[in-house]
Amino acid sequence: MPDVALVQGASRGLGLAFVRRLILQSVSSRVIATCRDPNSALVLRELAELHSERVTLLRLDVTDIASLQAVAATVSALGSPIDLIINCAGVLHSPEGLRPEKRLQDVSVDSLEEYFRINTIGPLMVIKHLVPLMTKRRRAIIANLSARVGSIGDNRLGGWYGYRASKSAQNMITKTLSIELKRTHPEMICVGLHPGTVATELSAPFSSRVDPAKLFSPEEAATKLLAVIEKLKPEETGKVFAHDGTEVPW
């Protein structure tokens, strides 16, 4: 397991589960848990207080450059390079009315911008600011939470224009990063990860149609994905993998 892992979007759901699993799976790991509003992330705060010697809780808004710069400065001051970054934050729907489009007539500029701002641009900005703080001397991993609906080859149902496109673009960013970072970080592995359908707020409006055997708890999904991360090989950089370790087509 990594010596230092940073989980972006750790306040709830899968991100929070990643923090829990990273703490449990290694007594030596330091976890940097970030979220947009630590004051409202009560469970994460309790976890950070309980494991204060190993968990650092930081405010991070992926849409705010000043926030990104502040996190980079704080992480740099900790003095240990990052071995693993997991980008978890994402949006599919929101209380403000954002919903995945069922047809072309539902598409709007505002919704497309929101999907790309959170799902595509946000993770890239996190990586831009934190890659200089990642180890160059040993294996390091950047894992972006992707989705099978972002696969062009696997798109059989249509719809969900903004979400699909934002995740497909995120996959391209992962591939492009893998090429550039291989030159500066020879042991770096950049991948997208498809967690399956997870019982979180993100999937709640759509999970009633999912086979219960294929609906994972956040803890199950985090455990499966960390197992995938642990087995990654350098030649697999730039690819997208599902929770069971199979490659997701572009």
C-alpha cells in the first residue's frame, strides 16, 4: 500500500470509503483527505480526529485555483511525496436541477458546462497542482474515478449527453497524462477506474433498476478498486479498468 495517499472528494460515499480502507489496510499509510466543505463532513472529521496522526483533512474545491494552490502548499510542507492520488468527486445530478439528459432537447449549455467543470476539468486541475509533489523514485498512481457510460465503444443506450461526454473526456485526459508523465515519472501509472453501481447519493435516483447483486456498498467498491490499484502494472498506464479488473473499452 502507498506511504502517502491523497483522496479528493472524501466527504462521503466512495471517497469516504477509500479513506477508511486505506487506514485499515496499512498501519503506516498517511492519508490526505480533501473535500469542499470539511465543516459539514462530520463523519470524515470524526475519522480524521480518531486517526489524527495518520489523517490530514484539508479543504479543496476543484473549481477554485486558490484552494488548489493552498492544498499544494500544505501537502508540500508535510515533507513526504505522494504515492497515490484518487480523484473521486463527480456530479451526475444536483439539487439545483442538474439531471442526465434523456434526449437531445434536454441538453443545455449550463448543464454541459457543469458536467465538464466538475467531472473533467476539476480532476485535471488537481493533478496539475499535485503532480510536482508525487514521488519520482518509486511506483506512483493517479486513479481517476471514471464510469462505463463514458466508454464510446460500450454506449448502447444513448442519452446522458453531458455526463457521458465529460467522463469520456476524462478518460482522454488520463491517457494523455500517462504519456507525458511517463517521461518525468518513469514508474507512474495513470488509470481510470469504473466502480460499478455504488449505493451513494450520486446513483440513488437510478439504482432501483440495478440487480441487487450488482449494487455495491461504498466499502465493497473501495475494497475492489484498491485491489485493482494494487495489481496495476506499468504497461497498463493510460487505460480504464472496472472493479473486477477487466479493461473497459474506449
